[in-house]
Amino acid sequence: MTALGALALAGLMACGHEVVRLTELPPLAPITPIPLTVAVAVGSFERSRVNADGVTALFAKELREAGLFQGVMYPVPAGARPRWEIELAGSDSAIEPNSNRWKSMLTTVLPPLGFFLTFENDYSLQLEALLLDEREIVESYVGEATIRHRYQDRANRVEMDLEGVEVAVHAATRGILASLADDATRLGQLNQRVR
């Protein structure tokens, strides 16, 4: 194989993408589950481009896997009237540097450069989990995450975006879970109140 052939092969193999988490995950120490069942509902995602139902489903999955609560309901069965709810809201933003525009113009003029140039953009997600007891607000917990996409011109953008949102939801949820774990004793006491 010639050197030019090896370079072309390396370029073809690098046509993918990677998602880099820029937010550190807070530690989550194991705790005894809070003895209550919480229902997860979709809140406001008006300032977000992500699919609200998809993000809420990922959040509920993470919440269930963390074992923080005795039970997690999502989706909530029709007619159910749960005492405890988490209403999830989200907002996001994306930043694409000007260098991406120049790189894109270069790949238009010289298409082979598309195999070698790397594009980047940053994506930030903020999730707010509003904890409700009998529809009264108990507390608001916020988790934030920022990721960076690094990708080639021919990367599958849909796959890249889905993976990026999943990584961001995981990191933002982890922040909320850490705050909920810190509040576990108080929430257990609130659950014992007669309503």
C-alpha cells in the first residue's frame, strides 16, 4: 500500500465523531432508598430544541437505576394520582465557532480536505427537577452539563446529536441525583407527614 493510499484509508476511518463531556460528574454515594414512590412528568421544554419526552424518559431511567427512591413511575398510568411528582423542565444552547464556517468552505472547494479537518461545537443542557408533594412545590433541583462534539465533515449528524444529548442528560441528571441524595433525610421526614 502506498503512503497516499494509507492516508486515504486513515481519513476514511476518521469520518466519525466523538462526544467529550466537559462537565465533571458529581460523586453519588450509595444511600438507602427514600421510602416513597415518585412519578416523573414532562414540564416546560420551550427553551430547548431537544425532544421533551425523550429527555424525560432518559431522566426517569437514570433516576430508577440510581435506586434513590423506593419507586419511580414513568410513564404515569392513566388515572393515577401520585402524591410525589418530579416535573422535569429543560433548556439548552449550542455554540459553533467561526472556524467551522471556514473549514466548511474549504471542504466545498477542496473536498478531500473533508477527510482530515475536524469540526467542533459545544452543547449545554440545563435540567430542572421540580419536586412536588400533593402538587405543592417542595424543592427545585438543577443539573447542568456541557459537552463538545468533535466530528468529521461526513459524520452522521443525527447519530452524533443523539449521542450528545444522551451524554448531556446523563451528566445533568447526575447533578440532580446528587442534590436529591443530599436531601434524602428531609424528604423521608416529609413523606411521613399526614396529608
